[in-house]
Amino acid sequence: MKKIIISVIYCGLLFVSCSQEDFENDPQTSNEILDQSDLLNAQELLSIQEINDIIANEFKQNGSFDWQGASDQLLWSAAVQGGGLLTIGYGGEGEFAREGRSAEYDDLKASLLNIISSQDNRTATDVLVYEDEVLNYMDVQITSLSSIKTLRATDNIRYLDPSGYSFYQQPIDQTAQSRSSKGCSFDASVLNSADSRVISPNALVSWNFDEHNIEQAWSLSTGAGVTVGVIDTGLSPDQSKLNTSGINDGDSNGRSVEKYGTYIDSAWWWSNNLDGPNDRCGHGTNMASAIAAPRNDDFQPVGVAYNCNLVSYRGTADVVLDDYHERKGVSNALKALANRSDVKIISMSIGYPWSIGNVKDAVKYAYSKGKLIFAAGGTSTSATNWYGVIFPASMDEAVAVTGITDNGQYDRCDVCHSGSKIEFTIVMQRDGDDNRTGAVLGYNDGDNDYVGGSSVATATTAGIAALVWSRYPGWSRSQVLNRLRQSSDLYPNKDGSYGWGNIDAFQAVQ
């Protein structure tokens, strides 16, 4: 399949392919960022392979991994192997954000910086990398194991994450043949004639929309008046139907599209040059199409909520949040959407096998502002999709979605994850043919494409939610979510792997 949220997961770990631009992935190069004389006995520093082996064993034994349960040595080694970066979530339990500056929090931050500077023999200014203005976290650079030990013994620390370590993920199964594509593709596809049909004024309806009665739902709601935020890889500047020039094409009218970028495309964590809103991957364009592509007059796929407003954030380079700038970019995008009163729904077809502290804080912040957040349950190879629902779909504040085939038996798609955290399913793959999935707009004008996995399932569900909220604009998030549940196949008996099952969009908007 071309577009997948976690392209390759080996025992829950991502194999991230390297390029010439990723030269900092070399552990020797990255370690040179730090003064090696500041490190403790080199024998105490675990190698990348040793760190990965420990993580792999944790996955095999418990099916999950969390840095908060790691040993001091493991956490310190991962931080050092990731350029010394450590994210500190501070404050008491549940204190993930604040409104404005606080003397109490300022004193706490100062005390934490003093701990590191005294243990590492560096100034607080040298230690601090980034301080968030809304969320209660900061990024620092550490060198000593004693800093980790002292911080862990300090009150009012919610988490410590080695936020640069992900450059070094390795496949657990060394015999595996494939490498991660990270969900990116600019390819176009010639759609099978059986995978779409024409409706007025000459738009294509993807075959899987009929599995959810989406066209029938359009008789009552088209998403007008609802704004959906998409955090992904951005929007293609070459796909006019998702830009200002074509978002109101055909029967789509009176709506807007906005594009922003919070991602920094740099190999170096200290860079602060934002990359802009344009998609350089293709995945974000496909997801936006599934939600909001116009009901056009050009024989191209229409989105579920073809009259909704769209706000796109390029928060990441690809679908796997394995980079310091991607995590920070997604966190900042969540904050921005959270603070917009017009945004009702946030769709995130991106993720990571385990929790990321600053993204987790941002999800909680957006949820506290009343946003309905949909997240992809996870996608990998068919040999490795045993791993459960990924982050942030694994959070209680997010609604997890996965994809299934059209055989009517609730069989997940070849590359989709399932599990107890799943709330909804979307039919998005022909049974026995993983190349025939949902039909969407391609990266360039005139291009059509297939896109599958839990990614498109999530975007489709976000679009259905927009139809419901457009039909009932005075409803709360809970009312919209409950209507989606009540309109699903398996309600009121939630399945342990597929949640409430397939949503009937027509029933949901009645």
C-alpha cells in the first residue's frame, strides 16, 4: 500500500530509513554535539543496540513501552545517544498547561535548570533548549547520569523523555526485508472503474462511501459551517482543489481553506526555521482530500464533508513522529487549533508506537478546549501489525479509528492495527486486493489516487463527524460522539478489537 500511518513496525519499533540529510543519525556524529569529557564512565553508556534490545524485550513481554518505567541508565543513555536532548514535563498530576506566566511554575523551572546545571557543570542558559509558553514542558540538553537520577527524585516532574533518541530506531527482526516508507508518495493512480461512480456535477464517489451511506447523508448535511483541522504533512501547492483557487469547485461553495506550518525541516535540533505549509510527502494532501475535497465537475473524488472549512497544519515531514522537530511541530499545531473557537474537529493520521510527552500534553490541551480529536489506530506490514493501537490514538482523549475490508466479517485491512482502544472502523480495502482502497485526490492537479490503512479510515471518520456537527451545530462534542456510536453497526455492544464498528453516516445525521 502507498499511504500508511506507520509504514513498518518491527515488534512495535520503527525502522526509519536514513538519507544524506540525516547524517546526525550517526551516533558518533551526534555524540560530538556533547563534550565527551562531561560524560560519566563510558562503560555506563548503553549503545544504541543495547537500548533497542531492552525496548524490544519490553514490547515482547508487555506489548508496550514507556520511558517512565525505564531505568536511569537506559533513559540517560537514550538521551545522550539522541544528542543529549531531554524533554521535562513539569507540574503536578494533571497540570499539563497553564494560562499565562506563573511565579510558581517559573520557580519550579528555575530549580530544575539549576539541578541540571549543577550536575552537568554548565550554565542554565546552556542547558535550556526550548521553553513552551502554554504547555508545562521544556527541552534541555543533559550530559550526566547524575542529572537523570536527581531529576527523577524531584517532586513535580510528570515525565522525562529522551526527545532526540528516535533517530536511532532499528528493526528488531533483523531478517525483515522491507524498510519504512514513512507513508510518503507522490504517485497518481488510474482508478478501477468499479471503485468509483459519477454523481452530479461530475464528481467521483469512492466505492467505500457506499459502505457507510455517505451519499445518502448528503441529503441532510454536507459539512457546511464546520471547520476541520488536519495535522499532517501539509497541503500540496499543486492540488488546486485543496487550495483557495479550487476549494469551492462544483457544488462546494461558501467555504474556506487555510494553510499553516509548524514543522522545522532541519537535521539540527537547534534550527528554528519553519518549513512552511506545503506538503512534501503527499500524505497530508490525501487525508485532506478524504475529508474535504470539493464536489467537483472534473471527474475526481469528492470528500466526505465537501462543504466544510479546512485548516491544514504541516506539523511533520511524514507520518511517523520520530524526529524532535516533528514532535514539537505537532504539539504546536495542536495548541494552535485548540485555541481556535471555529475548529470543532482535529484529524491526525500520524503517530508513534509509544507516548510522546509534549504531544500528549498538547492533545490534552486541545481536548480541554472541547475539540473532537480523531487519531489513526496504526498501520504497518501485515507481518507486524500485531502491535496494538499506537499513540496518540491510544489516549483516552483521542478517538481511535482503524480500517477493515469489505468482506462483511470485520477483518482488518492487511496493514491495519486493532485493539481495545479502537472506537470505529471504516471499510477502506477490497477483500483480497490491498491495492484497491479509498479513492482520493492526488498530489498534482488532475491526479487521482488510492489511499488506505488506518490513515484514510481516520480522515473519513472525521468527515462523517463534520456532517453530524453541521446538521446539529448546537451540539457538544459528547453529543456528536455519542451519535456516531449509536449509529454504528455493533452498538450497544462494543467489540474488543473493532469498537462500535462501521458508522452509518445517514443514520448519524438523521
